[in-house]
Amino acid sequence: MDANLIVSNILNPPVLFFFLGMTAVFVKSDLEIPAPVPKLLSLYLLFAIGFKGGVELIKSGVNQEVVLTLVAAVLMACVVPIYTFFILKLKLDTYDAAAIAATYGSISAVTFITASAFLNELGIDFDGYMVAALALMESPAIIVGLILVNLFTTDGKRDFSWPEVLRDAFLNSSVFLLVGSLLIGFLTGEHGWQVLEPFTQGMFYGVLTFFLLDMGLVAARRIKDLQKTGVFLISFAILIPIVNAVIGLAIAKAIGMPQGDALLFAVLCASASYIAVPAAMRLTVPEANPSLYVSTALAVTFPFNIIVGIPLYLYGINLFWR
């Protein structure tokens, strides 16, 4: 693997600030981001990436490649929780296995945004419709995870309020804002982009950098929870993203995606949710241990992807797309 890709990624300011946040915890600094601020930053990032995606989507139009990509995205969001569930069942009970499987079937929007920034740094183009794939992949994993719990619990069927589950899965704040911003970007097009460009473009990297500083703080604090996961889950949290990325790259190659889109698709397949799915699992599967599915996604998979995974997947693309 070309070490220059890893170095180029690590030396990106957002990634370096992620390291700074982790370092602050390790050296016991009193650095802290007030609680409402990270939520605001995450909403801004979802709004900015969604709006830009909508503008780019109207430029490219909806064609066969777009449709195939979106279908593949939903398919991966449904299939990944199923086979990861059976892997996890080797060591865990049904509740923990289903919660973690749902987490890894869903996506991390910040990992996607970091990968987009990495592509911009390298001057590699990608299409705006990939944001639609991002929006479509978050919710199905929640539904599949709950179905798995219903099918494999031995103490009888569980009573979920399916209307509430579906509402939370498809209308949670991140999905709602992302899809809404995408639609508004699509409707307003280039005119809307020109009006909002100072806000959506000029501030974007600064906000991403500050948000990753906070993510570094949170991830480092979660590391102590890894003592409860054991070697099996730590290995799972590193190897499964690679497996999912390889499957994603094979699908991207079959569809004929360009390199930039293929990287983003691989990142979506390889990432794990640490916000939306854990929140849903806490409400619907309270028997599952949050320290397992949150710490594996946030303290292992998220840092692995933004530090090593993104350049690793791009290296794979450079090999396969020759």
C-alpha cells in the first residue's frame, strides 16, 4: 500500500484535530466542548452535505447508474446486519448481536464527510447523488435489527410499537435534515447554491475540523469501555469494515462507478452508526448493552476508518480500477 495516502490523510487538519481531542483525554486536559455545540455542528454538516448533494444531483440527473447505486446502497444496509448478526451470535446473545449488527449495517455521516474532504484534497471528483445513498442507508438497518431480535429471541415475540419504530427510523433528526436539505438543494439548484455558498462551502472545513476535535474527545473517553468488549469485538470492529468495504468495492466496480463515488460507497458500507442506531436500540432493545455497540463503533471503527480505512479503500480502488 502507498504510505503517501495514509500520510496525506493523517495530515489533513480535521484528522489532526481528531488526534488532538484524543490526546487531550489521554493527558487529562480539561478541554471540553459544551454539550449543545456538537449537536449544532453535526446538524450543520448534515445540512451542508445534503444541500450540496441536491445541487449536484440536479446537475447530473437521475440515470441508470444513480438508480443502481441507490438500490445497491439499500441492499447493503439490509444484508450487512444479517450476516454480521450470525457472526456475532458465535459469542454474544441475541440482543447484543442484533444491536451491534444494526449498528454496522447503518452508516456514519461524519466518516462519509471526512472521506469527501479527503477526495477534495486529492482533487478526485465524486457525484452529489452519493448523499442520497447516505440518506437511504441509515434507517433499514434499524428495521432489520429489530426483525432479527423478534425472530431469534427464545422468550417469545417482543411487542414493538412498529409505527413508532418506523417513525424514529425514517424521521429521526439526521435523516430528516439530510433528506430535506437534499430536496431543497435539488429544487433550488445553482441559484440556491450561489445564495448559500458562503455558509455551506466557506465554513464547511472549519466546522468539520471542530466537530472532529469533539469526536476525538468522545472516542478517547469510550476506549475504557473496550475492556468490556474483549478481543473478539475489537477484532470484529476492525475486520468487518474491511470486509464490507471490499464487498462495496466489488459492487461499485460491477456498476461502473467512477473512483470517487466508489470510495464513498465503500466508506458507507464500511462505517458504523454511533448516533441514530444506538439511540434507536436503547429504546427498542433495552436488553442490549450500549457499551458494546457504542464503543465498538465509536472507539474502534470510526477512528480506524478516518485514519487508515479511507486511504486503504482508495488504494484498493487504485488497484481494481486500473
